[in-house]
Amino acid sequence: MAWPRRRRWLFVAAGVLAVLLVVGLVGRYRWLPEYRPALRDGERYGVDVSHHQGEIDWARVADDDIGFAYIKATEGGDFVDASFERNWHGADAAGLDRGAYHFFTLCRPGDEQAENFLATVPSDPEALPPVVDLELAGNCSERQASTEVERELRTFLRAVESETGEEVVLYVGADFEGRYHLRDELARPVWHRRILLRPDVADWWIWQFHDRASIDGIGGDADLNVMRGERP
């Protein structure tokens, strides 16, 4: 028995949608990890890494049009990333500009965290400015008042800036900023996260546009960024 015309149309439409869904999913996994926005004048691509990326072939990373690398050095008052030293020297040997970042924990005083960072990262006048990573995700469970967090952060910033002679760059997660509203109060260069889309703010120095990128020399997902200019 022939189907009514409406039922045939619905069947065909459902089939087309299913095909488009499959194509879309395949395209996402094949294309999205390769996505890079077109660079504008003075911009370049860069990565940020930690021990989570495993052993990195830095020569291949550099050959994949990567110009800089930020490397996790420390977290809190006593944690040192197990891959920091290897990544620090590897990025330099590959000719990349390199910088170090510290994950700021709410559980430890700012002076202890600054001491940990400064004791770990070698002095290098040619290094990129230090970065402090401010996120609630992955942080300790304590949630102090904004005044206390700001006080400890300013202690950290003063110590690191006094030692390095560079302003610390702020990577501020949306969760952290939503709770503490300190990005503008601290008035430092900004590393802005906005996946795939160009930033909707004007005052960024680095833009993280990807957190699942495919980069030669790095196994698995990686963060990919754009930097505007050599220094903030």
C-alpha cells in the first residue's frame, strides 16, 4: 500500500536530518580540532601546556606555526609541575618564546605561592611575562570573601613583579570572575578565554580560542591561543 504523501515527506525529511547530523558530528571531530582563526597584523599562535600533555615534541610544535608557549610551573604553595623543566628547556631549544604560569589556589597565602613560583622558574630576561591562572574549577573547596582573595592575590602579584620586573598577566576564568569581580580591580594585562569566537572585549593580550586543538608534537587535546604583539 502506498504511503500518504505527508508521511513520505516526513520520512524523507527525517532521513535528511539524520544524514546531516552524522555529517555534522563527523565534521566536528575532523574539522574542529584543526580550527584556527585567521591571524591579523601582529598576531601569532601559541600553546599553553602542563604535565597533562605528556611528553611533547617541541620541534614539531614549532613547525606547526606555533610561535610561543606558556608552561605550567607551579600551583599553590608547594606543587611543581612534573613536566615544567623538560617543557621549559624544550620550548626554548625549538626557538619558541616561552613563559611560565602559576595556578593560584584559594587555600594558601599569596606570599607562599609567590615563593613557590619564583623558586621554580629560572630567571630569564627574555622570557614572556609571568601569568597567574585564576579559576575555581580545579581549585580547593574554600571560598573566602572577595576582600581576602584580593589581598592574597595582590601579595602574590607584588612579590612576583618585584622579582621579575614584569607585570603579571591575568588568566581569569568566568567562574572566578563571576564570584570575585577582580579582573578590572587588579588592572593587569589580560589573557581572555572565548572558544572559537574572537573576544568581545578590547583589552586582551592573549586570546584562548581552543581547548581541544590538534597540534603536531602534542598527543591528545591542547589549548591554542593567539597573542597580539610581542609584549603586553
